[in-house]
Amino acid sequence: MLTVVLLLLLPVVLGMSLMRVFQLPRDLWAGRARINPRRKALCAFAIAVMYCALATYTVLILCAVARAIWTPPRTIHDFFAAAFVTLAYPPVYVAFEWVLYYSVKPASQA
């Protein structure tokens, strides 16, 4: 049941993460968002690590989906390899949002 729910959430999470990957640097650069001033070094490091993880995982998931469409899994091993990549994506996005919630504030609140 959990697998079905996570697979149904995949397109939604993918869309939200693509928006975040492109929008976060623009917001920081334009000054619409600021890094938390209390723990600036730690927050900047956490954002950088999670941003790289989300961007890398987004590219990986897009490649895995394209590969699954191009050549569908034929063995159970191929299926589990593709399922592992897709099932681990929502928790990566939740971790990214958790870091952003505590590390980035709108410019008016910073």
C-alpha cells in the first residue's frame, strides 16, 4: 500500500521539486528570501548539501523514468532497481523542505 501511495505522489513531488530547484536560487539572489541569520554558516551548509542532493536526485529520477519508459524492466531485479530510485524520492524531498523550513526565511522576516 505504501508503495502505491509513494508512486502516486511521484509526479506531484517531482513537479514541486523542479519548481524548488529553479526558484530557490532566484529567490536568494533577488533578496526575496534570506538565510536564517542566527546560524548562518550551518544553515548555508545544510541548504547547499540538500540542494545538491535534491538536484542530483531529480536528474537521477528523470533518467530512471526515461529508462523505464524506453526499456521497461524485464526481470524482477530490474524492477526493484527502478522502484528503489522512485520510492526514495519523496523522503529526499521532505528532507529538503525540512531544511528549508528552518534555514530560509522570507526577506520581510529575516
